[in-house]
Amino acid sequence: MSNNQANKKDIKIFFVRLAKFIACITILTIVYYWKILIYNFETILCFTWLFIIMVAGMLVQVISSNYHDKSHLLNISISQLVYPILFSIITFYPLWAYSTTAPINYYSFYSAFMNGFFWKTVVSSSKPPS
């Protein structure tokens, strides 16, 4: 086995272990906060859909980038999808802050998609609160 293959195998093992750890922490958190989660189910469901739509915007941005590069539209690598999701907290925070103070309407979902599509702009312009 070459060094490159061994390195890829190590990276895969790391991410599988990380995913298992995150799943365990998520389950423990859900069990611990179950009453609060049930009480705020509608809000949590809305934020979940906003996050899913934001990730869909990130996917469309990758497809659009492939179009502009004149490559096959669905020639998408995992890294092209995972990299924007690493910045999802920074991208989702302005949307979350807006949605907690304003009524949820179609604009919230539209801005979720746009935040996902323009994630690079959102990340580069984010600054700590003053």
C-alpha cells in the first residue's frame, strides 16, 4: 500500500470516528434537553428547514461554479460539498439572528437559500460584533 493510500485510509478512519463522536453527543444532548425540544418543536423544525435550504443553496453554488468552469454540472466531489458546510455556522448565524426576531415567512427561506449560494461572500464579510 502506498503512502498516499495509507494517508487516505487514516483520514477516512478519523472522519468516521468524528462522525460517531458527534452522533453520540447529539443523542445525549437530545435526551438531556428532551422537554425543551418538544416545547420548542415548531421553532426547531423551522430552523432545521432553513439550514437544509441553506445547504441546498451551497450545492447550487457548486453546480453553478461547474457551469462557469464549463465542466460537467454534476461532476461534484465530496470536498466541494463539505468545505462550504464547514462554514455553515458563520453563514447560518445572520439568518438565525434575523429569524428569531422576525416572523417566519417566505423571505426567511429565500434568504436561507441566498446565504447558502453566496456563502463565500457571507464568510469573507463577517466580522465580530462591535
